[in-house]
Amino acid sequence: MPTGPLHDRAVNSLVNGEPAQEVFPCRCTIGEDHIEGPDFVDHEEEPEGHSFAGAEEIWLSSGMDEDYDFR
């Protein structure tokens, strides 16, 4: 069975209703760090009309292109 370079494999799980993560050494053919199991990241949506810091500078530096208007 082929193997890849040594990297980390993280496994997410729920333990007593709380998120937990264990990390193991891995040599699978993916060859880079990877996470398995449920995604516990809280993807909080921004309110309408709210932009991230620096959005104006990005828009101005990209020639005020409508495709890069993150404001």
C-alpha cells in the first residue's frame, strides 16, 4: 500500500456533547495535514451592509473594479 510523507491527521468528535479534537501522525497518500469529522467552526454571518476592515483599500487598489467591491 502506498504511503505519503509524514503529516498530522486531526479527528473532530463530540464527547459528552462538547467538541473535541485528537491529532495523530499520518502517512496517507493525501500527504498534507487534514481534518476529519464534523466541522465545529462557527460560521457567523455578517449583517447586511457590513464590510471587513480594509475593504475600501482593496477596492481602491484594484482600480475600483466592480468584481472586487467587498465594501
